[in-house]
Amino acid sequence: MLELRPTCEHCNKALPPAALDARICSFECTFCAACVDAVLGNVCPNCGGGFVPRPIRPAKNWKGEAFLGKHPASTQVRHKPVDAAAHAAFAAALTKLRPENR
């Protein structure tokens, strides 16, 4: 089950469970869309993968207790600002590849 991490790992912007600008990689590294676009170039600094919009967990119990009340979002903040120059060097070759080909 997704953790639904509470903030962007780079800028520490709040990303509540219903945030439309939350982005995750396949390891659930979580960043805001602005950082993914402007700083990371769609390359995860932790694994090199790409990002997709984070799904929104229903706030209401529509069926089978699969909702935030039963499975709340994480409260653990993982604020690890990215060194832009180091990331640019790391991501240089990766940005030429589509995420599904990395």
C-alpha cells in the first residue's frame, strides 16, 4: 500500500493525500510537480526512474474500508534537498531515455 508521504522530499512543500501535484517514482520517492519539472527533469535522484502522478486514496469509505480513515497517509517527513549540480550530472544521460527504457 502506498505510504502517501506528506511532503516533497526536495522543497518540503506539503502534499496532503488529495494533492494533485504530488509525483512518485516506483519506490514511492515523493516530490511536487514543480520540483520534478524544474529541478529533477523527471529523473528520480534516488533511483533514476521517472515520475507519475500519485494516486489519491478515497477519503470516504465507498467500499470495503479502502479509504483514508482505515489506511491513513504517512506523517513521516523525508526532507532531503537535492544538490542541483550533482543531480544534473547524474541525470544527464538518463534524461535522454524515456522512463520506461531506463
